[in-house]
Amino acid sequence: MTEKRTMNVRCPKCNESFSYYSSEFRPFCSERCKQVDLGNWFTENYRVPSKENLSEDDIEVVLKNLNDGDTEYED
């Protein structure tokens, strides 16, 4: 006999309570919350901090983009 695992958690996006193991979108409660979170990563609303200093080339690109009003980054 196999017991089905249950664990109620809160969605990190909307704070709604849901059953973790029954959600196909975990750790989110729904596809919408999953997509909203992904959109925040794509638009750089979320960022991972770095302990490394920017190189001179990186600083030049940032300053150029700020001066041009450009939201895209150069490769």
C-alpha cells in the first residue's frame, strides 16, 4: 500500500495555499504565478548579486546604455 504524500505550502508569488505534490507548476500554485515569476526574471526585475567588480568594458557598456536611454545590452 502506497501512501500519497501531501504537503500544503504557500505560493511564493501570490501566497495562496496549495498542495505541493499535486501541483504541476510547483513551487507555484498555477501556471499564471509561474509565468509572472518567469517574466520578472526576463525583464530583470529579479537579479542575482555578484561579488565581482565590473570590468572597465562592462562599465563602458552600462554608461553608454544609460546615455542612449537603451534598455538592451550589448554582447
